[in-house]
Amino acid sequence: MEGGDLVIQNGDFQLIRGHEEVIQCCRHEIATNVGEWFLNPSMGINYDLFVGKQTNEDMMRSELQQALLRDERIESVDSIHFETDRKARALQISFMLIGKNGESYRGEVGNLA
């Protein structure tokens, strides 16, 4: 995918693999409201924790850690950073993960809130 668009090359869809595929799976987990995906109702995060004026970063961080660790390739969540734009009512989440293979993964998800 390029900018969220499917890429077709030589008449076939191009799939990502390896490092980028792990990051993409983590982004999709965070960008999905729990219960939203009918094929996997446990996928995602509880968006109610991320909206409103009185959010709790500890609860948000815990929810994200649980979601990211659902991927069997992830060993630990190294860091989670929130960047809030209250005027635009937007939340950007950056994360750093360590895979079971020892590899580091860095990703972000924007426009949450």
C-alpha cells in the first residue's frame, strides 16, 4: 500500500512483508475500535478511552500495550508517545516495539480522537 492505496504491479496486488508488514498490522490494531471488525471482534482498542476532555494517559497506554502485544511477533512495547492537538481535536500515537526476533519496530497512527 502506498498512502493507504492498493498497489497493482504487472496485474497483481503487491503485498508487503517482513518489517513493514508487522508495523502495518500494529497500526491496524490501533486504528480499529474494538468490536468494529466482524471477523475478529476482539481486535482493536476501546476508543471510549481516547475521546473526551478527561482522558487518562495511563489507561490509554495500558489499552495500547494490550492491543500491540496481541501480535505474536511482538515481545515488548518499549514506548508509547501521545501528541494531542486539542484545537484540531486530534491525537497522534507513536510507538516503539521490540519483536521476538530482537528487531525494533517504530510506527505511528494519527487522527485518533
